[in-house]
Amino acid sequence: MGSPAHLAKRFVTSLWPLGPSSSDDDWATSHLLEGEVALWKKMSNQDRRHSVGVARRVHDDLEDAATRPVLAAALLHDVGKIEANLGTFFRVIATMSAAIAGRETAELWVRSTGITRRIGLYLKHPSIGGDLLAMAGSDPFTSTWAAEHHHPVESCSLDTELSRALRDADDD
């Protein structure tokens, strides 16, 4: 779910409604395939701004290992959130609900309707994002990272060094 400090920082920064600067947006889309750009444009301003920061940290930390699929993974790791279409307030509710009831309850909630379904979709954003990216023609690395970005690094199916760099950049 993320550390309390990370969640608090994400909450505060989510209150700023603007997306990334035009230069950051251009930089981001230069690392994305056509189908990925279409998904990128559907992400909220706050999620795109956050993801540019993650990708820039990955780029700086990994240098030559920051390949296009790795940067796309950093930019699109939260793309599954587009299916839930929740604003900041309900994202906080979803996060607290998962802490209280457990993330596994999302399986039941997605079968519901209304806000309960949307909270369930939000909690399942990693697997939803992985599916969206696979359907968009993303590199397997990119779609797998989106699907696994909340797993412990040790249980990720991807290279441990890359997984750790992506996780550290997301937790900053």
C-alpha cells in the first residue's frame, strides 16, 4: 500500500490540480508507444505529474539501464487507476478501506455498483493497468511492472535491481 509518509506526500501533492509541464509531458510521451500515449492522456493530471517524477528519478538512477520499456513502466505504473475514475477524497477512502478490510475485498467490491465498485477498481489498479498495457501493445516489462508494482520487490517476476529502482523512485 505504501508507507504513511509516501501516502501523506501523495495526498498533499494530489491537491494541486495541474498536470505536468508541457516540457515534462513531451519528455514523457517521447518514451511511450502510440497505444501507451493514448492511455497516458487518460490519466489524471496528478497521476501524470507523479509519474513523470518517478520516471525522471528512474532515468537519473539507472542511466543506461533506463531503457524505453523501463521508463514506460515508471510513467504508466498507475494507469489502471483510470478505470476507477476517483478523485482525491475517494482515493483516500479506498486506501483506508483496504487498510481496514484488506485489499482482497476488492474482488468482491468490483462485482458491486456505484462507488463501491469504483473503490474496488481503484484497489485493483495494478492488475487492471497490466492488462490495459498488454492490450495497448506495451513491452512485457512495462505491463508486468504495472501489474506487480505493489508486490514486495523480492516476489516480483522482473529483474530485482530494476524492480527496486522503480519501487524506490515511486516511494520518493
